[in-house]
Amino acid sequence: MSKIQLKNVFKKYANSEGYSVKDFNLDIEEKEFIVLVGPSGCGKSTTLRMIAGLEEISEGDFIIEGQRVNDKEPKDRDIAMVFQNYALYPHMSVFENMSFGLKIRKLPKKEIKEKVEHAAEILGLKDLLNRKPKELSGGQRQRVALGRAIVRNASIFLMDEPLSNLDAKLRVQMRAEISKLHRQLGTTVIYVTHDQTEAMTMATRIVIMKDGVIQQIGTPSEVYHLP
Ligand code: ADP
Ligand code: ADP
């Protein structure tokens, strides 16, 4: 049984005419790194947001480990999400930013501290826990956003263009770090990008979308016809 199944998923926004996602079908195995690519407006973010529970699925089934979870609250899903713009709270320290999701889930203080310190260790943020986001470099902010996802211990990570605001050099570095994290944590990742190099280097399988429809699904070499 696949870990995640999307079956005949459609999305129509209330204020728009057509469907933004049409008949999306995908089975994702445990520990896969799925990369969604395609032109702007093709439905990548919408798909991710439906998986996160931030947008309602109009039609179809979203199944995790055999259970239909269409109606589960985002906070009750075994899913952590990393956004393009980091979405850090500017008035909170790095520690507070990383612990926020655990606090609202009412974890004991001691456990929160342990989890945050562990994630900070993995991400090289240990000495920056008292800083505010504006006192960090772009790469460090992106690490905090990753840290916030890591502390959740979620088995599914969703990432929506997490590197697109970084300069080229940092993108290459963070690409390697995300691949490493994926191996270390053993998570299933669904990752949205415009960047063909990111797709080629990180994906186990690539899903190409156009106008809300899946055009092709394959490994990087199948999709890009590599030798
Ligand atoms: P991508 O992430 O591939 O750029 P999106 O999923 O953001 O694409 O958008 C897919 C389509 O859905 C686009 O036509 C977009 O205009 C439309 N769309 C996205 N969000 C909304 C919304 N909140 N309300 C109405 N239409 C939306
Ligand atoms: P990058 O070029 O990688 O985005 P920056 O030039 O923004 O990095 O920052 C370089 C270093 O200076 C980083 O290690 C960061 O921690 C530190 N730094 C940046 N801004 C501040 C600040 N306002 N206060 C303290 N340290 C800072």
C-alpha cells in the first residue's frame, strides 16, 4: 500500500470559473521525494495546499496509509510545511519560531526544548536561538523554517519553492542540505519548484503539471531523457 494516495482529485476555487486542479492521480511511496514542476499557475501550490489541508479538496480522495483524510484539520495531519517566504514571525526569536507549532499542540516545555535544540543542532542554528529573523541571513532564515518543520516529527514534508528567495550559491548549498535531511529523517517529501536543476538532483520522481493536469510522471532520467 502506498503511503499517500491522491485519487481523482479536483479543485475549483469558489471565486473562479474552471478547475485549478483536474483529475490528479498519484500514489506516493514511503520516503519518496516527489517534485512538482510546471509553469506558473498550473496548480502546483493548490495541490500542496490541499495535501496540507489549507485548501478544501473539491472532489476526489486524499488517503494517507489507507485512511481518507480529506476532512482532517491541518494541525491533526502528520504533515509539516515549508513555504517560499519562510513565514517566520518577525517579533519572535529563532527558538520561539521553531517551538511555536509544538506550543499550540501543548507539548510539555521540556520536550519542546529538547526537540528545538536537536533540530538546531542538525541545522547549525544552535548559537542563533535568541536572534530575531531580521538578524539572520537568508540561508539561516530558511534553516529556521526547516527547523520548524523538523520539530514536528511529521512523516510528510511539503515544501513550496523553499529556495526561490535565495541567491544561486546558497540555493546549491541548501539543495544539498535538504537532500541530506530527507535521508536523515526518512521523511516523505513533496516539493514544488520552477527550477529544473532542483527537480533533477533531488527527486525520486517528478510530476509535470500543466493547466491543472498531470502531463507526465517519471524519474528524473525518464522525464529529462538523461543517459
Ligand atoms: P502554481 O503553484 O503552479 O503557480 P497555483 O496552484 O497557485 O499554481 O494556481 C493554479 C490556478 O488556480 C491559477 O489559475 C490560479 O490563478 C488559481 N488560484 C490559485 N489560488 C486561488 C485562489 N485563492 N482563488 C482563486 N483562484 C486561485
Ligand atoms: P548572506 O550573504 O548569507 O545572506 P548576510 O550577509 O546576511 O549573509 O550575513 C552574514 C552573517 O552575518 C551571517 O552569519 C549572519 O548571522 C550575520 N548577520 C546578518 N545580519 C545580522 C544582524 N542584524 N545581527 C547580527 N548578525 C547578523
